[in-house]
Amino acid sequence: RRYDPTPCRRKPAWGPRKGFLVSLGRWSERGSASMRLRMRVEWSRGSPYRYAWEGGGLRFVGQDRPAPVNYGLVEGLLNPADGEEVDAVYLGPPLSPGEEAEGLLLGMVALADGDHKLLLAQSPEGLDPKEAARLLAWFSPERRPTLLGPEEAGAWVKGLKERQDRRLGAFLGLAVGDALGAQVEGLPKGTFPEVREMKGGGPHRLPPGFWTDDTSQALCLAESLLQRGFDPKDQMDRYLRWYREGYRSATGVCFGLGHATRRALERYAATGDPYAGDEAGAGNGPLMRLAPLVLAYENHPDLLSLARRAARTTHGAREALEATEVLAWLLREALRGAPKEALLALEPFRGADLHPALRRVVEGGFWEAPEEGPGYAPGTLAAALWAFARGRDFEEGMRLAVNLGGDADTVGAVYGQLAGAYYGLGAIPGRWLRALHLREEMEALALALYRMSMASPRE
């Protein structure tokens, strides 16, 4: 079924949304009592006229009972219960629809259907008992409204933010690793100064923060999933546009194209068969672009099968397909907060009938330091796992990954997906993120894919 990225109310699911991370981050972890959030008013206190914030402006919804409080949303903070931005109410005098208001988090109203309404105010005095009673009476009895305090509300908001950070981290970690590794792509390990910063250059002479085919294909895949659902033909159409026209290239022209992907695209152009990967295609192409698919279908019972099918569009070798399934499992479990020890144990794949090269990885072969960044799918997965296992944080592991040289951009991209999903966006050094080309657009795409996983978990 096609996924419609535009929710029934409020903003479109994706598109550049400047500054949403700034507004989302306007709270303190020193204690729930000092947490501050910013909301956008949609419904003014005492007014029967209800609006919805949609596409950067207000849309009139209709008339209803006068609101007992100012009602609206916290932009950029999504509720997994419905995929919508979290609702909030602002206590105090009426505020105009469309107005922004920042306040202390005093608590929240929890409802039986999984919805939550955060309570914000200028001062920490708390709710007047009469005002609290009017607010709770505003909801139908079947929804069983319950008033919770600032500690519970703060923990809930923090949990939502951590979930989002891991999903943003997976997508942006991919691009960061690609851009850092591109600086030494093709160079033997140890023949270049250690990569620590976004300096650009490399064989493609890129500006700082620009990325290669890894991120280009990930962007193509993300847009295809959002606009068409899982449609291998549409995926290949977009990859073909990138190949022929430079669509979604950081520079406007196609570069960095692997041999297996080139063969598959030319075969697809000639035959129209989207599953154009041949049995000689054992490279790491399916791994480098995988994060968008996992973000969209993390709740799908056949996620690993979908990952395999997405890989088959350009690569057909058994070890490439199986490595893609393993990485899909790793990303899903990291997004769900699995500990590093459980990820590295790879328990579901122990004893499975795998290609010998991948079986060695699953059985712990990744603990051996690679000689350099390999282009072979099992080798790339092993190198990324080695960096993930050895690194104490996102930055340390990324430096280990990209300084292997060789196919450094793809090892960096694969590591970045996994480490970003595990550590979250906040663990990626700000200096790397600030330099990243199209960062804001990737953030918006990642959140749209996250919405998609909530809206259609079983499609």
C-alpha cells in the first residue's frame, strides 16, 4: 500500500524544516522541573474556532466547544502512538493561533488511547485545582484522562527524544561516515594523515562535508519509500536517474559508481526487471544505503526479507544479500535500544546456513583488525563491526573505520548507520554535522521515515 507522507493534520511529513532541532532541544536534563519546551498554538483559550498548523501555516478546522486552555503542538517531537507531533496545552491568558510559546513542563494528561497532552506554563506554581478539573472534564470519559506530574512527563519526553535521536543518528551517521571516508577513499591504510575532521578532498575533490554515491543512493531510496512504499521498480528508476543525470548527487553528476551497480542499472534499463543484480555482485552497495529502509519498516514482520529484496535490485551474490539481512537486524535492534553486547553477539544468525565468508563474521571474525577497508560485503560488515566493538563512542569508532583507507567511505557509512542508531544523533560531533551537505533535508527525511514506521508498521 502506498504511504501518504502528508498527515491528516499539521505539517507535511517531510521537507526542510529549519531549526526544529533547536526548538526540540530547549529543555534541561538537570531535572524535570526545569524542562522547557516550545509549542505552537492552534486553538486559543476560550475560543470555539479551531485551527491546525499545516505546511508552515494555519488551516481552519471548524468550530467546537471553547478550549479551556491554549492548545497546540510541540514541533519536531513525534508521538509513536499516532505518528503526530506531540500535543501540548499552555496555561494562562489566551494566545493567538500560530503564536509560539515557551514554558516550563508542569506535567501531562495521559489518555487511555495512548495520547498525551503536555502541560506548559510560564511559572512553576502548578495547576489550580479548578483549572485542572476543567481541563480533565474537557476530554470524554471513555478516554480516561489522568493527570501526571513533571517527573513522569519529563521522563516521557526524554524517552521520545532518545527514540528520535537514534533514528536521526542512523541516517545522518551514514552521511557523516561517507563524507569523512571520501577524503581517503582508495588510499592504502597508513599512507595518509589520520582523518579527524571534515576537510574534503579525496579522489573526487569534494568540498568539506560532501558525500559520495553511498548517500546519493540512500536519498534515492528514502524518497522512493516515502512516495511509493516498497517499490523496487521505483527504486531502480531513481538510481538510474542518479546514474544518468546526477539526480541526488552532492555535485550534480554521478560519481563513485561500483561495477555491480553499473551492471545492474544497465541491465534494468534494457530489460525493465528491477531485480537486476547478478550473482557476481558481492560488493557492499546494498549495505551502504540501507538505513532508510530500516527506518521505514522497522516494525514490519518481514523486515529482513524486504532488506534482501532491496539488495537484489543491484546485487545478487548470496553473501551480499545475507550481509544486508544481518545489517538490517543490527540496525533494527540498535534503534530499539539493544545493548552493544547483544548486538555483537548476533545470536539469531549463530548456526544459520550462511555463506562461509559471512559465517566467519557472525561467529566473531570481526574482532580481528582489518588490513584496510574492503569493498566485499562481508568484509565491509566485519570492518564496521570491528570499529563499533572497539570504539567507546561514535567519534572514536568512526575514526577507526575511516582510517582503514581502501573503501573508507562505505565502511564509514555502514559504521555510521549502526553507531548512529546505537548512540543517537547527539553523539555525533557537532563539528561534523555542521559541515554536512544537506543536513536539514536528511533530518526531515529521517523523521518522515520514522512517521512511516508508525503509520504502517505491517504493510
